[in-house]
Amino acid sequence: MEIDGVSIRAGDLVLLDNGAANHGPAVFAEPDRFDITRKAATHLTFGHGLRYCIGAPLARMELQAVFSQLIPRFPTMRLAVPAEGPTVRKDVRTGGLTSLPAT
């Protein structure tokens, strides 16, 4: 099989980054810009179909609880570094920030 000019043979290991799928400009306007007011769109953050994350409903409830309380509790909280400052971890497959300094 060939995908985008790359030959994949039987037995080759293929890893998919579903995080990259959430940046398709055909689905997400300005996909690399954080927009808290963006309308929900189909995404693959928690997988799909048989591979859908069993913990997704709990994760959504936890995030809703955190974000609904974070700003009311700390209304003056701001990044302590420029928006380009935080770096993404490269040592783990799931990524994440190395730190997120705030004041």
C-alpha cells in the first residue's frame, strides 16, 4: 500500500497521531489558533468507534468542573510567559506541555 508517496509493507509498524487529525482546515477554521468560543466540531481526541475511550465521559466532566471554577476563583490569572513560551513535551507519545507558568 502507498499513502502520500510512502510505501507501507505487510508487517510494517504504523502509528497514527489522532491529535494531528484535529487540525484539519477542512473541519476546523484556523485549526492552529486557540479559540474558546469555537463551536464544537467532530474531533478524534477520544478516538472513534470501537476505539472510543471508555474514560471520555469522565474526562469531559472533570474538564467542565475545572474550567467552570478556574476563572471565577482566579479572575486575574494570566500566563507568566509569552503565549509562544510554553513548550510541548517530545519524550512521550501523548505530548502535553513541559510547564505552564501563570501569575
